[in-house]
Amino acid sequence: MEQLTDLKAILHSKRANIYYLEKCRVMQKDGRVLYLTEAKKEYQYFNIPIANTTCLLLGTGTSITQASMRMLASAGVLVGFCGGGATPLFMGTEIEWMTPQSEYRPTEYIQGWMQFWFDDAKRLETAKRFQMARVEFLAKIWSKDKELKAEGFGLDEELSQMLNKTLEQIPNAYNVGKLLQLEADLTKRLYKYSAQKTNLIGFTRDNNNADEANIFLNHGNYLAYGLGATTLWVLGIPHGFAVMHGKTRRGALVFDVADLIKDAIVLPWAFVCAKEGMSEQEFRNQVLQKFVEHKALDFMFAEVKKASLYYKESKV
């Protein structure tokens, strides 16, 4: 029991690692979780520091043992099966998440969420607050990230007008459909803005396109989904109780939560890394570094907690 307690010593909101693995076998050995790769003439073992890991994405050609799943569950690590490049490009379905089971997760957040979720007006207001937080987070990150500024990104007049216009329109959205339209319009303008800054003229967003910017956007979005799924699991809120992306879509609330950080971090770096001709691993390392640098997981936890308790605290 002491070992299991030690594995949970690092709060999920402070964990630094997301792993994407392919063409390997994940196993337990000597009380550690390892992945095994086959080199030309030998096998190589690499350790996974599960106590500091939020989620594990298993791509093509992977397998995992029961013993390693037991250890990952004891450390509260989410495991997701996906296609190549951390996206479902070669699979045709969404990531399938395997969430650890625990009867001792908090109850206050799901109870708070349920208090407003069945009320259409309150659910819409929560979605609006999520969108406002998303835009404000983008403005904050793009105005202070020195590396982004060096690439020509920043809170210039064009971007400020774009964001301010969206912030003015969000409170007036009369239903979720209108809110989704505003979200899509802003993201489309951000794609155009980023393509201009990186000289990727003619870029069009298409999940199935094989150009590097689109591949990196797919890859980075699924890293954000991993953080979103982790946030919701730790707080005990099921994925089905979405505020924007539809009640019937699998993992819908994961998309709502991931949207809080996607445009601020994943979007610009997908374009910058595509311009620089980076590999997928280099892009992944850059995005994960930015998640940590800008405390993306902390931000997601804070916003979901705030939304869960908003109406409960208002009553008090």
C-alpha cells in the first residue's frame, strides 16, 4: 500500500509527461513500467515515470500487459488507444480511453455539475464562460511567450481586434449552435493569421491532409484531449456531460475542456514547427514543454472546478 500511495504523490495538475508510443510492448518489470523496442540485434527497455505522467497514448503496433495496466491504474494514469501519430488517422474512430477505477475521487464537482447541467440556460451560460476563458487564455499566452513573439506572433492590433470582437459576441449567443459558429469563425481566422505569420500561404484546415501543419494540428489536439480526459477523470466528471459539443457524442466534454488551451498553444506551434520542418517527435516535445511552461493543466483544472461550483457558490 505504501508503494501505491507514493505513486500518487504528484498531483495530476502538476504532472509533466504525456507519452505517445508505437511499435513497442509496454510491460511491468521489477516494480516499474517499461516499454520494450526491438532494435536490429537486441531489445531495448525504457522506463516510464508513471508517477509524473498524466496519460499514455498507444499507437500502431503496440501491446500492453495486464501487470503494467494494474500499475498504471494505481498511479492514476489514463491509457488511450489511438492511430498513428497520436491521432485516429489510420483507425477511423476516436481515441478509446481506459480510465482507472477509483471509488475515492471527489464528489463535489460532479454534484455541482449535475445541479446546472439539466438546465438549458445554465448549461449555455457555462459554455459561454468556457469560451470567454479560452479567448482570454490565448491573449495571455500570445502576449507573454517570448518564443512565439520571436516567430512574429503576439497581441498586435489585428489579433486584439479579432479577440475583442469575439469576446463581445459570446454573451449574445442565443444557443449552443451560435456559440459553436463563433468558435469556428475565430479558429478559422486564427488559422489564416498563423499561416500568414509563417508564410504557409494557401493553408486550408483538413484533418485528412498530409501536409505538416494539418498533421501537427491533429497530433497536438489529441495531446490536449489527453489533458482534458485526465482533468475530468481526476475531478470525477463523466465525459458525456458536455456543455457545447453535444450530449450524444462520445467524449464530448473532453473536447470542451481541451478547447480551453488548443488555440493558445497547439495552433501556433503547429504552424511554427511546420515552417521549421520539424519531425512529429520534435513538435510533440515543443507542445508538451509549452503545456508545462504555461501551466495548461492547472488552468484546465481551475476552469472546470470553477464551472462545477459556480451555481452552488452563487446560492451560498
